[in-house]
Amino acid sequence: MKFTQADIDSIITAQENDNLTVFIGAGFSKFSETATIKFPSWGELMIALKNDLNTQETDFLKIAELYYLEFGEYKLYQKLREFVPLHAEPSDLHLQVFQLLKPKYVITTNWDNLLEKTVSNNGLFYDVIKTESDLIKSNLPKKLIKVHGSFDTHNIVFKEDDYLNYSINNPIFDNFLKHILSTTTVLFLGYSYSDSNLKQIIKWIEKNSEVSPPRFLLQKENYSSQRKYLENHGIKVLAPVSSSKNHEYKYLYEHFFSAIKNTKGGIILDNNEVSDTDVINYFYKKFSWIG
């Protein structure tokens, strides 16, 4: 399984220039599944909501909106938490994102806490951003941003109105995302071609017509029609030159990270490459209010 070397080189160059952003979608959480812990697909979640509603509606976002209108916000949050195993532990691939790719920004549309656990468990120098207030107060240059909220901050983005009014309800996040999409090389991991969240991101891209750095979507197969659609919106499909349909997605990701590692000479540098001055400035800002 090999990737186009020019694409790998482009990602590494962005990383070396501290200009790489990694978007993490729901598919990435499945690497943390065990025999007893499962992360449902978007479709499986919608089937559960439809069963409670007794509706034939097929639009995912509208189903979520109907559930909210029928049962209220509290019941909706209860239902969602049943499907998100917050006790799950990060996979080795979660750590690879930070240690090997060393992105400036990690953006996730996921509600689980796997990425936060990766940061805290390994002492990584990333500010964890769950709300716009967190972003305003952030001091560290590297950030993990949960643009669709978190259960503990009660700001989940899920139903139709949440998507339609995102820029109104989250203007700081919205502007920051537009800035990231127009100024940094972006790598999408854990998103399918039909992912509703990827479609929302494409809409953000459409709002910005300026020339921007490359954007890549890692996929197992390079379907012509889907490739043309994404390329029309400034996203290049990053797929193996040759692969087998029988290979699992984990195999794809392992080989992708191997391609990055081998191109860098087989050296994985510690993500905590932070100067003494950076550390001093960070804690000075954190505690400057004292005294």
C-alpha cells in the first residue's frame, strides 16, 4: 500500500513549517473500540432516534430536530450519551496524530473525549478548547478544538438548527475555522465521503474563495465521482496508489502513518518540543493575575 509521494511531502512540509491542521471525524473513534465498547455510526444513531419518533423521515439532521421538538433537550442529551462511551480509551493512532503529525491545530467534530485524554495522558502542550470562551482565553499556540461542543459544556451541535445557525451561535469558532481553512494545510481523518460534518466543512470552504494551502481527505479508495466533487471544493482525496478492498481502515491508517514516518527518516520526535521560554511564558500568563 503506497501513497503518492508528493502528497506525503506536502503534509510533512506543512508540519515542519508549523502550518498543519488535522480534522478528526467520527470514523477515527472506532479505532478505540473493544469487544465491549462500540462507537455507533451516524446511521445507527439515527435509527434509534427514528424508532422513538415512529417516523419515516430519512434526513439525518431533520430527524435530530424532530427528536428535540418531541422530547426536549434533556431527553436528547440523555439519548446521545447512551451512544457515546466516554469511558473508552484512546488508541495508539490517536497518539500518532500528535506525536508524528505534530499539527498546530487539531479540530474535531466528535463529542467523545478520546483526544482530550490523549493530550492529558501524555502531557502534550495543547490547549483544549470546548467553548468560544476557552478559545478567547487560550495561551498555547497549539490547540485541540471541539467545534461541535462537548457533553460537559452542554453545547453539542447535532440537530438541523444547530448546523443552520452555527455561524450565528458560534461566530468566534466560525471565523477561526475560516482562518484555519484559508491559511493552513488541512488533513481530514475519520471522515467518509457522505459525512454530514464534512459537508458542513465544505460549506465553510465555499464561503472563502481565496487561494489557500492544500487540503487532503484520507480514504481507502479513490472513487472518480467523489474525487471530482471534493476537488471542486478544494479537497484532494489522499488514497493509496494500490490497495485491497479487503483491508480494514486501521490498516490504511497504519500505512499512512508509516509513510509519514519513513519519509521523515524513521524518527518520531516528541511532540513536547517546547522551548524553556515557551514554558515560562505560558505559566506567566496563566498566573499573572496573582499579586
